[in-house]
Amino acid sequence: MDSFYKQLFGKAWLTISVVIAAGLINIVLFSRLDNSWSEYVILALSIVKIYFIVKLSFNQLMKIIAQSHLMSHILVLFALLIGLILLSFATDYAALHIYDETNFKNSSGLVSSTSEILFEYLYLSTITFSSVGYGDIVPVSMVAKTLVMLQVALRFFVLVFGIANINNIKIEKYE
């Protein structure tokens, strides 16, 4: 395996672990508790995940800028970052839905199984990330709207930071 991929996934394992663990904690534990503070814990864990994603983004983009890399390295980094963002917010949205279905207005009908709920909110996360916003799933509560705003801000950071530095990236040619 290419040393870049070893380095990337060596650095990314912590962020990947945090995103998965926080998502599971949100969906399995906090979303099923009947406490008024559960949705704020979901929001707090989302902020923790954002910190790790931003840190990974910044560190890895700085490494790519400092050294010459193949285009495939850059694409893998962005695919990893986008995947982490989509998964992270999908689990947050799903947890909010499981905690209280009124956090979102869902015109496509409510689904019952956790896997169906997770799929619906992976869809919302993807649509939010792409800025399409069909409006079939709409955040209603303050916490749900805050999460959507955080996802848009994180998308903006990752994409704009990457695009703003594209001229500084030295791309190796295949031989």
C-alpha cells in the first residue's frame, strides 16, 4: 500500500473512531433516553466530531500542500472527509428523530426501523451537503436547525479551504 494511504488512515483512524462511536452513542443511548437534555448532548457530540473532522482536514491538507502528491491522494482525502461528514450528521439527525420525531417534518412518511431512519437521514445529510435542499425532510426544532447549519458550515470549510489551496498543491504526474 502507498505510504500516503498508510499515513492518511493512520491519522484518520481516531477521527473515524470518534465519528462512529459518537454516532452509536447518539442513536443507541441518548436518542432513547427521555431526558430534556438528550438533544443537547447529541448537539455537543456533534461539535466534538466537527472538531476532529476539521483537525483532520487541516492537517492532511497542509501535508498535501507541503509535498507533491498524486491526484488520487487528493481525491481519496476529499472522499474520506465527505464520507465522514455525511455519516456524522446522518447519525445526529437520526438520533434526533428517534429521540423526538417532531424535530423534523418528514413529508415522505415516518419510517419505523432504525436502519430505515438512518437511511432517510443519510439522504438528508447528502442533500444538505450538496446544497440541493428538496424540502421533503425539514428541520423544525432549534437543535435540528443548528445541526443543519453546522453541517453547511463544515462543508463550506472543507470545500472552500481545499479549493482555496488548490493552486498550492503540487500534483505528481503518472509515469
